[in-house]
Amino acid sequence: MAEKTPAKGQQKKKTSTGPAKPKAVEEVPRERLTPGRRKKIFAVAFLALALFTFLCIFVPGSVGPVGRGVKTALAWALGIGRFAVPFLFLAAAALVFLERPDVRLGMVAAGAALMCASLLAMFSISTPTGVMFTSENLSGGGGLIGASIAWPLCRLIGQVGAYIFTIAAFIAGLVLAFEEQLVAAWKRLREGEARRAPVLQAVDEGGGEAEAQPRKKTAAKPGSAKVYPSRPTPAVAVTEENGGQLAMPVSRPRAGKVKLPPSTLLNRGGAKAFSKQTNEERKHAIEHTLSSMDVDARVVKVSRGPTVSLFEVEVGTGEKVKRVTELEQDIAYALGSPDIRIYSPIPGRQAIGIEVPNHVRDTVLLGDIIEALGPPQPHNLLTVAVGKDMSGEPVVLDLAQLPHLLLAGSTGAGKSCCINCLVCCLLMRCRPDQLNFIMIDPKFVEFTWYDGLPHLLCDVINEPEPAAKALLWAVREMDRRYQVLQKQRVVHIDEYNAIADKDPEVEPMPKIVIVIDELGDLMIVARREVESSISRLTAKARAVGIHLIIATQRPSVDVITGVIKNNITARIAFQVASHADSRTILGGKGAEKLLGKGDMLLDPGNIPQPERVQGALIQQKEIEFLTGYIREQKSPQPSSIDLEEVGSTVKEELSDWDPLLEEAAEFVVMAGEASASMLQTHLRVGYARARRIVVELSQLGIVGPHEGSKSRKVLLTPEELDDWKARRAG
């Protein structure tokens, strides 16, 4: 008996493992039939149907009795509309195979069906109703389908009314099928007229000021968006000398054939319906909770955003605001939502803000807000769309004015998607001769689809050592550009490029955006080199058109150091794990209560409270279409950089710092201010050397910029200085 028991167990194992093999074999075909292959199969099927119906209609003898039967059936059902059937199948095959993101197959199919039915009805309207269904009139008119529609229309509203009805239905089908394409074509036509109007007016009137008026018209629609930081349009963009450069410089023939990607490459969403009753119930719940706690307050306004709704609460006279903010847990319990956020005051209003997550979140697509940027012009090339605010208005950042951006948040919170939106906005607005990129991707997978673009100065960088060399190259390029600006006696890259547009002998200077997807990985391997280069770039690279976009998923003080943090004032915080991480990014709480998936707090550096924004979404397929469109342009490749020939190593570059730099840093931090005369006395050195040390301290972000006759401000605390010294020693 003891021997039989294991035999049974073995038998059970065999029977249990037996069915597993056929199951694995069955799953293989399902894995191989991907959506892309399924669409190709449909495309081939439509092509086969197009060829078959063509032979049935025009060469019926070649397909036997089945072909003759199909021809008779089509003639009976569609009448003369049967001749269009092969071409409709051919168009369907093309639409399915090309899979353009601006074409929705379901809407196109519905619109095409409505247009075909309207045309068939038109073919039958002229036939008298008494003989409309005879065999001869069916095959020579709109067939059974057209007659079935035309007969009741003619009996009820007559032939004229039937024509009006069917023409209206045809137009409705056309709009249903190709609404986005028609709208985009109309916008391009209007923008072209708007761009030509100022030039024609300037020629007729001979004045440069006449240009400003039409420009306001083209920017009227985008004007509804929030632009950070807010600023007036610079005078260099509207003077008579460069007034013809409305959208982009056209004096360079090498870029004349380059077309910017159209916004129709991006997906768009429709208006989202929501119930006002839910927010009314929440409003009463908030007021009831406050009333039960003897707090004199009421909700005066409710604003629904894509992710959260904002309830504005006003307190009564003599009531302390602190009493409302202390009831956060009670209000959250009454609303049944633990993720509420209370802050006071709402900027510009005498009200307390209570943000409550919506039951249903709205997806904000980049295609929905890209139009808010307006047409690209020399002064706004680096404007990017970020998302929508609490009122549903697009939020736009001007990278040229920020001038650098820091993003931080946990994994999956939306950082990489936000970076892709920023990069794609820039690619849709700037040609390769206007903007270059250096992309650093230690994670290897985030920027793969940008490889090979003509905008890139080098291939996407994945290793820390080449990344440090690229940043060092950017520092040297910054210094070189300042020398070029000095020779031209200008102080900003826009002024220099305005001269280059008029003088063919002056080489234009493209702007450079450096994108770092994960700063933490670089700081682990090459902390000293990376921090030094970033500090110098963020301190003085703005005027020469070099900007940084830096992201990290580890928002700790050893990654976002005091030196980096002090020089990058514009920040975006996504969902983080703790209050400490939120304080590291924003200097206060709030990011730990975000909801993820693009929910962010935006601090452009010039507003009292970070703003809640739902970040835009761009899908991988859209990025592939966009980058593919740019590659097809075959734009001239900018001069690439060879990281192996940058010159001296990074360590040799860093050895150029003054030996007394660390002692000087300790002195100015203890003194609380910095000046060359102070260091000259304390260090017992000459004035020129003391002044050079102050400049180096400014480049490292330890002291602030020059402020006339005043001493420079010290930006680091003693604790942050100790961290800096430890990293420098390491």
C-alpha cells in the first residue's frame, strides 16, 4: 500500500500537467494577433473586396455566376451608386492601413454612410413616386435604399423640400466624417491671411506700428490661456526692422522648405459632461460640517477642474481662518474623500480654498490645448502647454522667461509624460536651425523615439560620464556665446538673432534645451561634476538661450541640493510619498496629497501659492507620428558635438576653481553677505582675485547675482554649505 500511494501521486501530477501544454499552444496565436496586425488584415480584406466588386460591376463575366449575382444585387440596392462601391472599399483600406491619429474611423464610417444615403436619395427624388420602385428606375436611380428614403420625403415635403433635406444631410455627414480636418484647414487659411495682412498693411502705409494690431487678433484665442511668467511682448518682436518675421525667420533659404508638424497629428477629446448635483451636495456637506463645529463660514463659489473641484469658502467677520484649516479631517470625513487639500488664502481673493477630487477625472489631451500657444513667433518660440487649471483653462509656460524648470515626483506620477509634452510642443514650434536639444536619459527607455531627429546635437545620452561631458560642453558653449554677444554689442540672444536675420554674414544662434530625465542617477555617479555644471548653467545661461529641464523621482536633499534648488525657481511637483519630499520641491506641503496621473502643483517662481494643474497627456503613437513627420522633412543636421573630443576632462575643468574658494564660501555664509572688498580684507588677496572668487561663488549658486553697489545675497544656509563641502571633498 505504501508503494501505491506515491504512484497515485505521480499519476495525479501527470494528469494535472497534461492539459497545460495544449493551453499554452492555444495562447500563442492570440499573442501574435496584435492590434497592428489585425488592422493590416482588415486593410487586405478591404482591398480584396474593392478588387472583387470592381470585377463584378465592370467585368461580371470574369467572376462567374457569383459575380453576376453580386452585380444584380448591387444594382437593385444601390442603383447607379454601385459604381462607387469599389472605390469606397479602397478608401476604407487606405484609412485602416495608414491609421492617422487625426482620423477616427468610427466617425468617418458614420459620416460616409450618411453621405452615401443622402446621395442615393438625391438620385431617386426626380423619379415620380408612382414608378419609383420599378426595376428600371431602381437600377437607374438610387436603388432600393435611395428610393426608400426619397419616397416618404417626396410625399411629405415635395421634391424641393426633399432636395433641401438630403443636401443638409450630406453636409452633416461631411462634417461628421472630417470635422477636425475641415477645422484645421480653416484655421490654417485664417492664420495665413492674418500673417499676410500686417505685411500688406506695412507696404501700403509704410509704418511699423500697424503690425501690432493684426497680431492681437491672431493671439486673441490663445490669450485665454494662463502664461507663466506673465510678461509684455518684447519690443524686439514688433519693431519695423524685424516686423516681417511674424512666425519664423524666412531670410534663411536653408530652412525655407522645412514645415513644422501640424497640430492635427495630435489626438483630441470632446467636452466632458458632469453632474452639478454632486458638487451641490458637496457644498452643502462642507457648510453643514462647518456649521456643526460653530464656524461661521459659507461656500461662495465652486469651480470644477479636470481632476479636482475647488470650493471657495468665506468666513464671517471675526472668525479665525485657522479654525477652518484645522477641520481638514472632519471635512474629508463628511465628503468621504481622504485626499482633500485646504489652503489659505486663495491668491488674489479673500477666501479659503478646499480642493476635492472629482468622482470622474477628465483626461486632458495635448491636442486639446496646443492651440492655446498660438502661432510660433520669434519672441514665443519656447512656450509650451502644460495642462489645464482649476477652471479648465490651458496653462502655458514660457521656458525662455522661466528660464529653467525642475520636475519631481514618484514613479508613475506623470513626470515622463509631462517632459514628452514639453519636448513635443517645442518640436512643433521650432525648426532645427532655431532650437537644438541635448537629451540625457539614464533610464534608457524614455527618449528612444527622439533618436535621429535633426534637432539633437548628439545621440540620446544614457551614461553618467558622457552626460557630465555634455553638461561641461554646454558650459563652454555658454562662455563662447557670451563672447559672440560681446562682439556684436548685444546682451541677449534674441537681439543677436534679430541682427542675423538681416545680415547674411552673421551666423544665427539656435537656442539649446538640455533635458535630463533622471537627475538622481547622475548625482550618484558624478555628483561633483554634474552639480558644478548645472550650477553654472542655471546661474547665467539664460541670456545666451540655454535652458534646462530637469526631472527626478527622488526629491531628496542629496539630489535636489541647495545649490541647484536656489538657481531653479520654476518647479513642478507631482505626487510624492511624504511631506518632507514636498517641502524639498516646493518649500511646503501639498504634493503628498496629489492624485497621480499628471496631477501636479505648478510653481513658476512668481506666484504666492503653487497652482493645481492637471497635466496634459500625449500617447506614444502620437510621438511616433510627430517624430516621423519631422524625419520626413530631411532638415539640415546641426553641427553635432563629439563628447570624446570635448577637451580636458571634467576633473581638470573643476581644478580651475580658486584654491581659496572653500574658505571664502565659509566666510560669506557666516557673514550673511558677500562682496569683493570683504573677501579682499579677509583673505588678504588682491582685489582682482577677490572679485574673481565672488564670481565663482555666484556661478556655484552660493551667492546671488550682482545688485549694483549692494553686497550680494548669500543663498546657502550653514547646513547646506556643509553638504556642499562634503560633496566637493567626495
